Amino acid sequence: MKDAKARILEQVREYHGSDEKEFEPGRTAVWPSGAVFDAEDRVALVEAALDMRIAAGVSSRRFEREFARYFRLRKAHLANSGSSANLLALSAFTSPQLEDRRLRPGDEVITVAAGFPTTVNPIIQNGLVPVFVDVELGTYNATAERIAEAVGPRTRAIMVAHALGNPFAVEEVARIAEEHDLFLIEDNCDAVGSTYRGRLTGTFGDIATTSFYPAHHIAMGEGGCVLTDNLVLARIVESMRDWGRDCWCEPGEDNRCFKRFDYQMGTLPHGYDHKYIFSHVGYNLKSTDLQAALGLSQLGKLDAFGAARRANWRFLREALDGVPGLILPRATEDSDPSWFGFALTVKPDAGYTREGLVAFLEGRKIGTRRFFAGNLTRHPAYLDRPHRISGSLANSDIVAGHTFWVGVYPGLTEEMVRYIAESVRDYAVKNS
């Protein structure tokens, strides 16, 4: 069997080969994001499939250990998506095990209007009230000052994403959270490998999340992760991810605590099977070993992927410097982003529009994406939801009308990135 498996895996390496084609401007699609896989990624996935590791198992546990080690945090828990990771992270703070500190319906959570909805949805799903703040143009992050101004008598937490891989001033925001006794949840889904003041994003808050969707820094196809240094929060996340059960045995494991039939919890009879005692209202949000095996292979490339993202972003930033009518992105002061994308805002007086520039780029096979929701408070899903707005959302409205982004992911060649820059410049200069 070992010989047969080895032969199959060698054939997988041969099958992978090289399907790279010569880049043809205007004909070859230049995607804004995407996963980058090599032969060893393919082998890792096929090997897990050959072993029929279809549920969470050895690869999942190994990935959790290695990913936590990368961040120098104590615990990481895999989930089936970054959105699920966000749901678990926020929901953990509603646990009765936090006693008087737990979040309760009606409590407020400060967040950003210009972002992706799954940063905000867990707030609403838990009966909490999002407090929306505005962002800066250029960094596309909320400032610490705006977040501080949004704190009110019912504010209990802050949940903010690092925009397009660009860190918000997370050290200052963590200080605000500490001063006001607030929880801080870092949505690090777009920013794995980014640093603020020399420290990895995802390590400043009480808890952090990541995503492994193909658009992100490493890919599992689907998948996400919750990270924390707090063992109490880690245990709550694990319980909520695993149906809400109180038992911490791994699948296929029994009686790890040696008192499986000796618990008294809730109003259940003494000795009720601990494997079926539920201490949280939970879900099944686990990932599989197929995903984790691919993630382990990708994890070794994370730093190289980050370097490529930074190089592509710098090329675009230098090539587009001085182009009329555009607000170019900039890194937050004291940060080193592992960029998710390159944001462009067309000035209202540019002489051309975002729609016109985007249509021109798409016509040249250059993929573009909106800056996510632009302004969440204007979307139908949120119009009748309880929320509070702190200050003006004028910049979020500008983002909604005038901002988009193009790719910097590692699958783009220098020729492709140059083509993006030349296309943007050509259109802007001609139409200004």
C-alpha cells in the first residue's frame, strides 16, 4: 500500500506540471485575487484524500499548533470559514462563563461602516448594537480618535478589521479598550503577516480571526481560524465551534478527563454522559483534514507570499504616483502591511468617474472589486437593524461611490502589474 501511495503521489507531482501560459495583454485575465498552488500543495491535498481524512484530525491539530506558533499565541482553533471565525470570536464574549463581563443583548460594539459585512453580522446575530465609525481616505481605516469618540455608556467591545491588509492603529485602540474595560476583537482576515510597530496584527486584542478563502494570504479553499492567548476564551470558542458541548475530547476519544460519567451540571442527573452535556448554544463550524493538509503546505509559503504582495503594491504605488484624479493608498504610520489589494479612489472633480475607469479596466481583462460594502448602513440588510452612528460617515460615502481596488496577490507577474499601472495611467491622463 505504501508503494502504491508513493506512486500515486509522484504521478500527482507530474500531473501538476506547469500550465503557465504567456501573458497576452487584453486577452489574459488579470485577477484581483486568487490562490497560488504548487505541486506540493496538490500532493498534500491528495494524500489527505487517499487517507480518507475527511473530518478534523491530525492535520487540523497540527495546523492549529503551527499557526498559533507563528503568531506566538497560545491557542488557535480552525473553523470552516473566516465568517464563522468572526461569529465564534464575538459570540465567545457572550458566554455565561465570563459572568458579569459577558456581553448581553443591547450592549454596543464599535465597528467600521466601510468594510465587509461578516465583521458586523456577528454583532447583530448576538442581539448587540453596532456603533459605526468612519474611515480615513488613503488608509481606509478608522482612527483611534474616532473609536475613542464613539465610546458610550453601553459600549462593551470593539470589533474592527485591518483594511485590505493595512493595519489600523491597533496598539492605540488596544489602549482605549483597556482604559474603558472593553473587549477588542481583531478581524485579521485580510492582514495575515502585517505588522504594526514591529508586531504582528492579530496579537494585540483579546481575540483575532483569519480567513483561508482563496482570496486570502494562504488558502484552504474554505476555512478560517480564531486565535487567542486567553485560555478561557479559547475553551469557549472550542465549545461553541463543536456544537456547544462541554466535553473537550477529540473525535474518537472517550473519557479524557477520567470522569465522563461523574459530572453534575445544570439540572441534569448526576453522571449524565459528559460527551452530551452542552454548556453553550453552539454550532458545528469545524473544518476538515483535507483543508488543514492544504493549509499546512501553504503555511510554509506565507512569508514569501507576503513579500510578493508587498512588492506588487510598491510597484503600483510608484508607477501611479502623480496620476491625476486619484487618491492613492498609503500604509498606516508605523506599519508594514502584507497587502490584500491596492485601493484607488477617484476624486469627485477628477474629470472622469470610478464607473468609467472600472469599465475601461474590465474591458482590458483587469479584474476590479468594490471596497466591500462601501457603507454598510446604506445596504438593505441593515436599514432596519438597531445601530448607532458616531460622527459623520462622509468618507464611507465617498468610498461607496468612488473607491475600488485591484490585485497585488502573488499570482500576478511583474508584467501583469505593469499592465495594470499603465492602463490606469493611460485612462486617467487621457480623461482628465
